[in-house]
Amino acid sequence: MTLAIEARDVVKTYGVGDAATQVLRGVDFRVKKGEFVFLAGPSGSGKTTLLSILGCVLTPTSGDVSLLGTRVSGRKESELPGLRVAYLGFIFQGHNLIASLTAAQNIALQLELRGHSPREAMKEAESLLDRVGLGDRTHHKPGELSGGQRQRVSVARALAGGPPIILADEPTASLDAQAGLLVTEMLREMAKERGHSVVVVTHDNRIYHLADRVVQIEDGTITGESS
Amino acid sequence: MTTGVFASDAGDARAAVSPPPAAAPLPSRASLAVRWRAMARTGLRMMLHDKLKMLGTLIGVVFAVILANQQLGTFMGLLQKNVLFLRNSGADVWIAPPGTTQFQSGKPISDVALMRARVMPDVEWAEPLLLGSVTVATPVGGAEPVTLIGVRLPIKGGGPWNMVAGTPEVLARPDTMIFEDADREKLGGLNLGSVREVAGHKVTVGGFTYGLIPFAPSFAFASYDLARELLKTPRDRMNFVMVKAKPGTDPVVLARALQENLGDEVKVMAKDDYAKTVYGYLLRATPLGITFGTSTLFGLIVGFVIVSLSMFSAVVDNLREFGTLKALGTTTADLAKLLFVQSVAYALVGSTIGLALVSNLANAIRSPRLALVLLPQTFGATFFVMTALCVIASSLALLRLHRLEPAMVFR
Ligand SMILES: Nc1ncnc2c1ncn2[C@@H]1O[C@H](COP(=O)(O)OP(=O)(O)OP(=O)(O)O)[C@@H](O)[C@H]1O
Ligand SMILES: [Mg+2]
């Protein structure tokens, strides 16, 4: 069975010469289809770096990364945007919504980039907002939403168009415990419903119980995992 | 706890009873049309969101439009003043001294040209014209120059036009002249019936024209005989011969025939060719073209810099948003579309505002002495040039977006 994510012996070195620092030192990391995995570890351990490589926004120094059996490492720079559109949805620590677009327009834009017609995209965006409990906030801009609501819009945007893999970097970091829990529960529920595979980077041990698996990373290597 | 080993199936057990089919890679990327549309709308919405920055960029465009058009318009006004008489004389063809490049008096030509022109087959009429500079003595003891036109009566061409007092026929009265209304003050409170000494002769004011000021002292009209006296031109000499072509005759063809017939003693030009000769002279032999060209260019450069910097700063202020767009799958080419649409919008809106303002300015300052000429072509050219300017100015912003790493969104 093909894995959603398969990373083998991934090394990432920032800088060159004396300034070079090896941030990932041969990481093996796999996620099964439909799995909901947490990536945890101390600050500076390389979580974001690994997530960036899995997300095709950063190229590894060496090692192999495949998404659903398709090798994505070692690709030309110009192929990466297409791979991101085809495979990936992102949720960021800051919501990273476009401030000038309404909640619905933010989601619709992602859908249009995934080949939906503008009309379809709008309809689908509204139904996703309904699903995350923001049916009455479709025309609000991010500035008019609470932190938790924004992050729910981000979840809807990441899932929009049904990318097989969702990557989230500390999605609850800027939220209070309750809002963080709500967003993560919502993400899990929807991912399970729709068959997305999810990797969530988090420090937040109050939500560990939601994970299928928690993978520990320390100083650029996977040091363990728990279920 | 295991190290680096793949997990158990605990996760699935916790999930729904029968796991749904895993989502598959998405088959299609958006078509070019959808991408254009998505980028256009996003670009415009971003533009409208930051009103202050939008205003700043628009001011750059408006500034360039006003400055460039004001300079260009003034230059056009000067050009037109130099051919003012040619355009209004009613003559189709001009017989001038050889080497003529402007509408000025040169070495007078012989009346032989006039005689021969009159008997040419396609000539409706041919009339002599005198042109020269004379001074008018003012009551307070000063002297003001005017450009004297001497025209034969009854007037067939080259007479006063745009009269606000009196009629051209007053020139038939002895020692009577027609002056420019805008000069009345300068000439010492001129009125109908005022008497002034012109080139030593007492003449009476018989009428006024309005707006007949070339790129020289304003025109004053006299009968041919009076003008000849004032200018002391020999009886068989004249400055120009004006020729009217018979209906259906091409002035250019007639001019060529006249030139052949009259030889090198004169230069024969159809009206439009004469005007072009004047324009060419002004552009080549005077610093006017360079002066106005430089200041027009200056306006464009300043506008370019403002647009370029404010679009750049709009991008820099929103790098996170652009990084996010890149992470979501837009390419640099997509973001170029976004900037292109913004540039075109800035150019269209800015040009419209700028042209409206400069048209008002032109109306406000229009006087017989100074005219800001805005041709319909100027309007079209403004939109075209400003669009090109804004699109090129956006390249600094695009360069920044090209270098933007999508990985920054996780920082
Ligand atoms: N672009 C970069 N250039 C140089 N070093 C970098 C760069 N990005 C990250 N690093 C370094 O790599 C190491 C890992 O960074 P990373 O952001 O992956 O850590 P993290 O586990 O996400 O930490 P945190 O929990 O604080 O977000 C850090 O020491 C960091 O300083
Ligand atoms: Mg991090």
C-alpha cells in the first residue's frame, strides 16, 4: 500500500562552509493514508524545516521524499507549485489569510487555483464555511473575525478542493486552550470524514489525545513516537 | 515507544469504523483563463484594501499625466501659434522666398511670381501679402511691436478673422488699421477711433480681432497700400503670394506645378507642407523640442519612480500574503498577472483623473497668449504611455516576488 508521505534519510543543511548547520540529520518519516499524525519536539529541533520539505516549499539537501508514491524531492523549482496544488493543503501558525479577501473569497481562491470555476469555487467555499460553523461569516474579512474563527477559515481553506495531504505548523499556538482544541478537533473530524492525511506540528500536549500517533523529533532526528 | 519505525494501526482504530477512501492527488490545475481571473480579482481587491497606498500610487500616475501633458500641451500650443496664420489665411498654396522655414518676412519676392500664378490654369485666385514688424507708439512714450499684415482689398485671403469689433472692410478707410483686442491695454488703452503713430504714420483704430497672437507680437492688419508705406516695401515686391486652388485641385499638385513654372526664385508650398516645414524647423533648429521634451520626460520619470516605489512597498508590506499565495500554488508568473492587472488599473484610473485635471487646467489658463493644447491623440497616447509606464514600473515589485521563498510562510 502506498504511503501518503514517505521521507527517507532527509538531511537539511542551512548555509555553507563554516556557517553551515545541519538542521535535519537523516530523518525517516512516514504517514499512512488517512492518518492524523502529530510532530512534536523542542524549539529549534527542525519541525518546521521538516514540514517545509514535506510541503514542497523547501528542498532537502539530500534524501528522498515521496507523496502518495510520487517522488517530490529532486524536482525542478518550477514543478513545485504544481505539486503543492495537486497534493497539499496548508495551515499556518498565523492564519495567513489574505486580509483584503473575505473568508469565502480566501477559500474560493484556493479552489480556483485547484481548477474550480469561480462559480463552483464560491459555492464550495460557502459550504465549507458552513461545515466549520462559520456559515454566517462568509463575507467577513479576516480582520473582522476572532483568532479561532480565522483558524477555522484556514482549516477550510486547507481542505478546499480535497488535497490528499494537510500540513499544519502549530495551528493552535496563537489560540487559547479551548479554541485550540476546537480547531484541532474540527480538523481531525473533517480529515477523517474526507480521507485526508494530516501532519500537525505542535507543542501543545493538551491536544495529544487527538492524534493517531505523536512523533518526537529532537535535534534533527526522530527520537521516538507514541500512539 | 519505538524509534524511527512506522506506527501501529492504533490511529485507524480510533477513526471511523470503516475508513473512507483516501483523498487522491488532484488531477487538474486551473486553466490560464481561471488563473488570470483569480489573479486579477485578488490583485484589485488587495489594491483597494490598502487605500492609502493606492492613493500614493495614483498620485504618481496623476502627477506624471499632468506634468507631461502640461509640458506637451504648452509645446503644442507654441507649435500651433507658429502656424496660426497659415491655418486661417484661406490660402491653399504659399509662394515664399527661397529658404523659407518659418512664417516670417524674408527677402521680398518679385511681383512676377504673382502675375504668373494668376494665369495658371488651376488657380482660383492669387493675392500678395505683406508681413513685417512695426512699432506702435504708446501715449506714455513707449513703443510696442506688432506683426503687421498688409492685405489687398477686397480681401480674398489673409485678412483679419475672429473680429470682436468692426469688420475687415474698415481697412478700406484711409489710414485705418485693425488691432488685437488682447493688446489694447499694452498699446495704451486702445479703443475704436483711437489714433496711434505706427512706424511714424498716424493711423486710426478701426476694429479688433481676438486671439490672433502668433509666437511673436500680435497681428495688426492694414490695407496693402498702407502696409507698403509703413514697411517701405518697393512697389514690385511682396513677402508672400497666397494662392487658392480651384475646387477639386490637389494643393500639393498645384504647388508642384507652380514651383516648376516659377523656378528657384521662390519656394512654393502647399499649406500643410508649409506648416510641417515650420514644425520641423522649430524642432530641429530651436531648443524648444529639447526643452519641452526634457521636461515632459522628467514628469514621466518622476511618475515612474513614484509608481515603482509604491508598488514595491505594497509588495514588501504584504510579503506574508504573497508568500502564502506562493505556498498555495501560485507561480511567479501568476503573481506577474496580479501585478499587471494592478498596473493597468492604476494607469487607467490615474490617466482618467490626470486628464480630467489637466483639461480643467487648460480651460482655466486658456488665453490669447497661452494655450495648452490637448489633442484627442494626446488622450489616447496618455493611456497607452501610462499603461506601459506602470507595467514596467511594477517590475521592481515583481523582482521581489520572484525572489520570495514560499518557505517564509512557516517562519
Ligand atoms: N532559513 C534558515 N537559515 C538558517 N538556519 C535556519 C533557517 N531556518 C531554520 N533554521 C535553523 O534550523 C533550526 C531548526 O529550525 P526549525 O524552524 O525547523 O525549528 P522548529 O522545530 O520548528 O522550532 P520551533 O518550535 O521554535 O518553531 C533552528 O536552529 C533554526 O535556527
Ligand atoms: Mg517551527
